[in-house]
Amino acid sequence: MDLNGLLKRQGIDSRQVLVMRHRPSSEPQFAEILPSLAAGRPDLFNAYQGTQNRRVEKAMLGAEHVASFIGHGPGKALFVGLYAIGKCEAIDL
């Protein structure tokens, strides 16, 4: 079964789901620990995931859920979880 089929079975409209494939290529050491961070420190993973560039933040404002994946080689990804998007606000850094 694919992601759209799983979402449909749960009554979630796939058009309201933003799929994020995290692959921090500019920081290879961070990319190496990201899977263990997602598993062992979801609070830190969520802080990383919740702070994105303006383009991604804009897309998040138009979605109800985020399907989160971590890039695991070319054409492969590790599923982290499905998150409901709560209250969002833009921040200036």
C-alpha cells in the first residue's frame, strides 16, 4: 500500500498533507544523526522540522498534516511520522 492509500484509510485528504523529505546535505554530521534524533529525541527533531525556510513555511500554512521522512540514500526514505499542523506563525531570524 502507498502513502495515499494509508491516508485515505484514515480519512485524511492527501491534498492536505505536505510531504517533507529531510536531507540536510550542507551538514553531513547532522544528517548522520538525524534518524537517531527522530527516534530518541523527538522534541529536538520536531524543533528542527518545525523551523523551515519561508517557502516551506508557506506550504505548511496551507496544509493540515506533515508526512515526515528522512532521506536514506537516492530514491529511499525512512518514514518518521504523520504530524497534525497546529497553530503556526512566521518568525523572523
